[in-house]
Amino acid sequence: MVSKNIVIRKPNHTITITNRALSLTARKTYNAIIHFAQEQLIKNPDQRVFEMSLTEVKQAAGLNPKSNKGLEEAIHDLHRTVVQVIEKKKNEFGLTDSLTFSLLTQTLIRGQKMTLEFPSVVRNSLGNIGQDIIVPYTRIPLDILKDLTSVYAITLMENILRYKDLGTWTWTVEEWKLMTGIVSQKGYKDFSQLRTKTIEPAIKEINAKTQYRVKYTTEKRGRKIDKLTFSWRVATPNPKSTEGLSPEETRQLFAKSKDSFETDPKGHLIRLLGYDAGVIEMSQVDLLSGELVIRLPDGIPEEALQSEALPGSIRHQIKSEAQAYGYTLRVDVQNAP
């Protein structure tokens, strides 16, 4: 069973897939099996074959518990999806390096168990194991995705989490169609239909069910709308920032997280970072005069939190979380216990 505050490592190129779209059930199933595989890798970093309970996977993915049909269709969809990562910089021979892999390599469903294997590049990302071609990952809190019910909303939300620290990202209209499967359906040729049937419902659902507030603008090429620029922010615990929400909705969204952050900031950060919380677990964390202060242990450099400018870095994620609660971040490298 998937509990709250679960954060998975998901390779970026399994989030933004533009050669074919994953269904809603395939995305949720992949997130669920990544979670269970990641838990097993924590216990055994050398593990390569992962066994999971069908009941737990279906429950985590929101599938029909009485049938394997939805799960089997999702697994088939994942096996058919091939990802290609192409390095932007040319190598010493003047050529580009590339990496091609499928989302799953082998799956066996027998009885009440499922046994599966990932390509090594995916497995290595889950376990933070090095590889020749680096495939960056995004930390995805499963609790954010669990209530989303459309493939448009979950696809947009996963990409928002991928580019979270940038606060904005632009896709062409065709890229949006490819990511969400609209091209394969050969539908919504008119932009007004695309807007009212896919873009705006996705934004409305995310704004209503998560702490993110999303909006978008369009850009024309000639007379035709060519690009979509999405921008977002994390709503702060301040009730003034929750326009449109009822008092009860506001309380449910922020009361627990605000109380957790202000009464137990270290525990809050450990739950936020999940598998990446090692440095924080060794550090002293305090809230002092409007600052979130992290005192690193002796011998641990500030670089352990990675560059603040690097999107998705631990430091940048902590800074964003602190700002959401009205605090600035300070890292102290001296004499942490």
C-alpha cells in the first residue's frame, strides 16, 4: 500500500514523451511500480528483478481490484513505449551520442504477483547509480497525483514537477498534442476545442486538487496559435493566496503542511526529499527570525546540496519549499552536530 509523502525518482525522459502518449492508467501504473521498485532498491542496491503484489500495484494505480485487464493493458502500453535521449553536444568525433530504451524490458504476471525488470538506465536512476549517459530525474510526490483523473492533468502536472523550479515552460501546440495522445486520436484540429477540452480542464483540475496554481498564454505564428506557455506557482499558506477556495478546502490544503513545516521543519524536509534526504538527516535544521537555517555537519561542504541554479537540485527544492511558507534559506557549514 502506498502511504502519504511518498516521493519517487522518475527519469525526465519518461515524463516528457513526444513520440507516443501514455494513457492515464499507464502513467499511474508506471509511477506505482517505480515506487515499489525504489523501496526494494533501498534495501538491496544490487537488485535487478522486482516482485510486487498485484493487489498493491492496482491499489496504488487506482485500477479495478477485481480484474487484471486494466493492469495488463497498462503494462502492454509501457512495453510499447520507446524513449530516445540525444545529447545536445557533439562528441569528439563530431557526432551526437544517443541512448534508446523502453520503459520496461520484461514483465511476468503469475498468480497474485508481478515480476518485472527495468532497462538499466531506468533502474540506475531509481537507485541513484551512475551511468555513462546521465539521465536526470524528477522527484514526484505521488500524493500530488493521486486525485488527478484525466491524462491531460496528470501529464501537465508531471511536467510542472519536472520544470518546477523554473516556474514556466513552453511547448508547441503539436508537442502538447503528442504528449497527451491527441495526435493519435486525430482530434481537436480547431484550437478552441483543444483549449476547452484539454488545456483548460487540466489547469482547472490541478488548481482545484493540488497546491499549484497554473495559468497559460498563447503565441501565434502568422494567424495560427503555435505555442503554449504554462506558468505556475505554489500557493502559500496565506489564505489570501487561495482565492476561489472555500475555507474548508483552504484548511485541508495548508493546515497540516504548515503545521508540519513550522513545528518539525527537519521532518518536513525529510518527507519532502524522500530518498534524497541523507544530508538533511545528518544536519541541524531550525527556523530562526524568518530564516530556514540548515547547519551541515563538519566536513560536509555546501556543494552537497548541489548548485542553487540547477533546476531540480536539493538546495533549490528546499529553497522553494521555504519560500512557500514565507522563509528564506540559509546554509551554515560550521559545526553542525
